[in-house]
Amino acid sequence: MAFTEQDFLIQEKWFNKPNNLVIKSVAPSNIALVKYWGKHGIQLPMNPSISFTLNKSQTQTTVYLTAVDKLSDKVSFKFYLDQKHQADFEPKIAGFFKKIQDFAPFITHFDWKIYSNNTFPHSSGIASSASGFAALSKIIIDLEKQLYPPKTATYYAHKTSFLARLGSGSASRSTAHPVMIWGHHPDIKQTSDLYAIVPDFEIHPVFKTYKDSIVLVEKGQKKVSSTVGHNLMNTHAFKNIRKQHAFEHVLQMTGYLKSGDIENFIKLTEAEALELHALMMTSSPNYLLMQPGTIKIIHKIRNLRKDTGLPVCFTLDAGANVHVLYPDEITRQLQQLLFSKIEFETIHDYV
Ligand code: 2P0
């Protein structure tokens, strides 16, 4: 049975308020194979999505907590990235704290000094919001564990993802390995719109060796925020067909991941990436995140696959950079045939 919002409320009163605490956590980024695009209500997805966890791209967070003397309904906090105070990030974190307050009422009892750093470069186009909110949610759950009587491991795992979702939708899929599904699918057990789960089937060994190398076509922040893109789906002319596709695609993708069907994995992964960007290009107003370099690399990958039969494919996030996905065993060939021949910097990551 899936958990409800009610299940994540805290019933007990707690008494031992520690004065000072230091809690650390680490959380990975993720790349969606079938994309979350469109949302409703409070951070609920329009459709289910499925992702690979990117183990090497992590946010590392340390929180210094001090008990506050006078309670307020707002959380007192400061956020530091790479040891520097980052006021720009604070409104989104404040919004997160507000959204989770009913489920973690203890957070207002402390002053928070949040120190984060990422193992991936800031310019990489890897969204730090996914790993960042996942890392912070792990800390909040760790604190809950310290303050209240123990609950089940499943409760803690689902609640971590549930809290992360309220920070950023894709963050819900950054709380476990190696694959996560977020969003209710009638044909996939345990799935929920409220949090992401690790599917209960065994992934074929070939997908356990997968790598993701990100080709940096464009460095820095994206121009249109994903939140705006998600909202444009509400009135999108292709909303219903997109929803239908996503439900079908998630089910198909789980089948390919189980059976090790690389050929269909490639077809579907690329179709999803292009569909995501096609949705951006056909929303009202429309916008275009791909750059000439993006198209160039896509063609290179497809030509290489045609010429050599190597099982390499691409996916795209909400930006111009290209994620190149491939099994570990062809790494050396790709270094020679692809990565050494493109004029863009590439970050080699691991799924
Ligand atoms: C995804 N993306 O499935 C899709 C595909 C980007 C492209 O979810 O508004 O930062 O915080 O829920 O999670 C990026 O959007 O948006 C995203 P919010 P989020 O990964």
C-alpha cells in the first residue's frame, strides 16, 4: 500500500530538545529517462517519470542546528554554497520549509546554518536543486529520527522523497539508487504522486554499468526556469497526448530495464528527450533551449551508432547540454570515436 499525506504527519509530542546538533548528508543528482513535464496542485506531477541516479554528481550538506529561545512560525536559516552566503537561493529554501512545516513541525525549533557544496561544477547544467533538496530532506529525516520514537525504514525512505518533492519535483527521484519512479502508474505497484520509489524488480546487469557523460554545449544557468515550463503544460495543446505517452513510456521503459533490451531503451530514451524539447517548442509562449551544438552532437551520436553499431544514445534535460548514455564496456571506444572529436568540454559521470 502506498503512503498517504496523513501517514507523514507526526502524531507524537517530543520533549528532549537538544541545544546543538550537527547533521551531514550526501545526495546524488538524477537524469530522467522518461520525463516529468507538467505539474498541478502542490508539486504533484502531471505524469509518472523514471530516472537513473547519478552517483558521482552529488550535493554534500552539513547543517548546524541551534535551538531557538523564542518560537516563530518561520524557520530561521542561512544558506552557504562553497562556504559563501548565497542569499539568492534562500527564497526557494524558505518556500520549501513552509511547505514541509505540517510534516516536520520540529524545524521551527532550531536555527539552521546550511552549508552545501556540489561535486559537479556549477556551470555543468546539472540542476543542483534535485540533489540539494534531497540532501536537505535526508537531514530533516535524520533529525526526525533523533527526536521521535523509531518508525519503519520504508516510512523514512518514502518521507525523505516526499519532502524532497516539495522542494523540487525532480528532487523526489534523488533519494535512492539506481533507478527511481515518481508518479502513480496504475500498472506499477507502490507508485505514488507523493514520492518516488525504487522499483521492486531487478534491473538487467547491463544497465547497472551505465555511464552518463555530459557534453557542455552551454555553461551556466538556463534561461527559462523549469517551473515556468511545467506551468505551460497546463494549457498546452498536446497536454493529453503527452500524458498518454508518458504513462506508456514509463511502463515500456521498466520492461526494457528488466530485460536488458538496449535497442528499445535507446529508441525510447531519445524519443523522450526530443518529445520534451518539442513540448517546449510548441507551448504558448514557445521557447527553444537546444543550441546548434546540441543538434550537432545528436547527429554525431546517431551517425556513430549507424556506422559502428555501438549502443550509445543521448538524452536532454531542460537545457542545451547533451547527456550521453552508454554501457561501461564501450567507454574506451567512445573516448576515441566521440569524446575526443567534439569541441565541447565533457564531464564523465556514472549512473
Ligand atoms: C525531469 N525536468 O523529469 C524533468 C525533465 C527537467 C527536464 O523536472 O518546478 O527543477 O522544481 O518541480 O524538478 C526539472 O524541473 O522543477 C525537471 P520544479 P524541477 O527531470
